[in-house]
Amino acid sequence: MEVKKQRVGMVSLGCAKNRVDAEMLLYRLQEAGFEITNETSLADCVIVNTCGFIEAAKQESIEEILELACLKNEGKIKAIVVTGCLAERYKTEIGSQLPEVDVTVGLGGNEQIVQAVTAALNGSTFANDFNKLNLPLNGGRLQSTPRHYAYLKIADGCDNCCTYCAIPLIRGKFRSRKAEDIIAEAKMLANGGVKELLVIAQDTTRYGEDIYGKLALPALLNELCKIEGISAIRLLYCYPDRITDELLATVAAQEKILNYFDIPLQHCNERILKAMNRRGNVETLTQLIKKIRAKIPEVVIRTTFIAGFPSETQEEFDELLSYAKDCRFERMGCFAYSQEENTPAALLPQQIDEDEKTRRAEVLNALSQRIMDEFHQSLIGKSLAVITEGFDKYINRYFGRSYIDAPEVDSLLFFESAAPLAPGDIVDVQVTEIIDGELFGQLAI
């Protein structure tokens, strides 16, 4: 009689970098003989791959754990394992404050996930004293994104040490992967049907500096462009100081690299940027954006800002608002500053009231929506190459993304097609109208 496999479910929260870690965890478990299920209520053990970046993310992780605890109390699942950034940041606290959790695994213990899940299901103990720098950067992945796109993590950790950010504390120093390992993984993804690669790291533009002694992102991108089957490469999380002329020339020259830059600027005021341990001012950052737009026609720039950083005056916020109006970022988000323990900014005087931080973020986000609406209006009548994502039966239209939109964070384009399409099919769509901020179109003739 065949022994029933034990089932493992996964809830992965936070950023795409965390998602890649989750995919590697699932691969290890599947290879060890566990059955992977998408239905957490049907699992014997559920892993919560947590985010611990800011307070809102921590609360989301805790709420997810408590919801699973209810399933455990009802006897629907047997065990809960917590991994990811929250597990790394609060290794001891999770066990004492959330007794429903059976095993906590810090980032350095990801390689031992099979032993961790086994221990959780058997009710035995599991040591959680691993070094975060031992987080596996290479290995198989059980892809969780749609078949036609995948995230490609080229490095982990961060050395920028922005004063508001806990990532260096959680994930450790910046560590690039070897180019040959990245290329091999990209080829594996392409063989599996991936058409769009999303290149990610905490700071993609720093890639190679630690292992090759130089910024090696342009060379890596050139090699990725040679991979058969990959039709699009999207570059995310670029640090403004390291957007070199060589990188811009590479993006401009390579047809596969989308004219899309994700550049988290955080602010534009020189005093605030210094307090954040970042460089630049309105003039230098404006020059950077102008240079990018000059060298890469029809580029779409995504950025994020922080409102209400300690001691930010109304005048400094107004400067940020004016800068955003002038630069007209096609994709822009703003977050209220989160006071994170053990970060230098948390100890700064003149912490700003929560309501005021929220108000400032809302003002900038409202501006972002107006600029995006105007950008979308400028697209009416134009044709865009769109990768099909699916079909919306309620409005009887297909939907997909063009180069202007990254998955999960940006918009969708809805369109009609008489011919049946499958996810991953690439078609030319003419934008015809805007409805409630969304793009609508039809197949270009």
C-alpha cells in the first residue's frame, strides 16, 4: 500500500526577492518527497515566508500566522513553519510570543527546510542559529509566477545602509551571484517557457562590484539577451548613483531590454537625503532623469518616495512635490516613513506625527494618479506589444502588460481579440480608451 505523501503549503509575503526564496524552498521540499499544495487548508504543514521590512509588512505576516493558527486549532493543519525576513529579524521572539508556530527558520537555515518541516510535523525541536549569510543563492526553483514570466535574483543583501532601512540588518552584506550561475538559471527558466525575465536584487546596479571589482550589470544583461526564448528583460531596483552611461547605452542598444527603469529615489531634498545616508539633490537627480529620457526614447520610469522622514519640514516636502511634478514619473508610489527599530533613523529627533506622515504620502500619491492618468491619455491611438496574462470573463476581454507595466505593481491593458489567446502570447494592441484609469484597446491591424 502506497504511503500518502505529507502536504506542504506556502504563503509568501513581501517582495519578489522573497518570492524567489520561497520558490527555492518549495523545490527542496518537493525533491524530498513532500506534496506541494496551493490550498493551505489541505496542507499538513504550512510555511509562512514572511516580510519584516516595515511595520505594515510585519503586521501582515503576524496576521497571516494567526489565521493559520485558527486552522491548526480546528485540526485542519498540523504544523506552522515561519521563514523569511521576520523569522530572521525576530528569531527568538516568534517562538515565545506566537506559541502556535512550531518551527522558526532564519534565512541562513533555508537549506535545512526539509529538516525544519519534518521537525514541525513530528513535534520535535529545530535549532535556529544559522548565519544569514548562508542563505542559498543558487538551486532549483518551483516557479510560482505564471509560466511566461519569472524573477531572476542576481544578488542578495545590501551595503547601502540607508538609515531608515532594516534590510542590511536582516539580510546582511551585498552578495552577487556568479554570472555563470545566473545565466544557467535564466536558460533553465527559458526552457520552461519563461519569456520575460525580471532582474532583481536589493540594488541591481551594484551587481558584480563585490566579486568582480567593478559594476558588471551591463555585461550580465548582454549575456542574458543572448538566451533563446527570452523576449523581454525588465530591470528593477536601480540605485540612482550607479546608473552609468554604460548601463544606459546597454539598455538603449539591446532590443530585449525593456525601456523601463525602476529607480527608488526616496526623496530629492539634499538635507533629507544626507540624513537618509543617500546622495544627491534636486539638481543632480533632475539631471539623471533628463539623461535617461534623452538616451532611451519613450522610457517609463517608476520610482518610490518616503514622506515624513524625521525632521522633514513642510517646505522640504513641498520641494519633493514640486520635483515629482516636474519629472512626471509615469509610475510613482509614496510611503509614509516607518520608524524601524535598530535603524539609525529611528533614533533621530523630530519624529513626525503618524497622521501628518500619512497625509503627506496621500498628497504625493494623488499627484501620482493624476500624472499617470495624463500619461495613459497620451497613449490613446498608439500600438503596444502586449504579453497576454489572462481573460476577464466579466468584461469579456483579455488582459495583459506592455513594457510600461511590471507585474504585480503596475497596471493592466484590457483588449478584445476574436482569436483565442493563451497566457504568454504576445500581440500588438492599439490603445483606444481609458476607463477608470485602466487602458483598453483592440488588436492592432
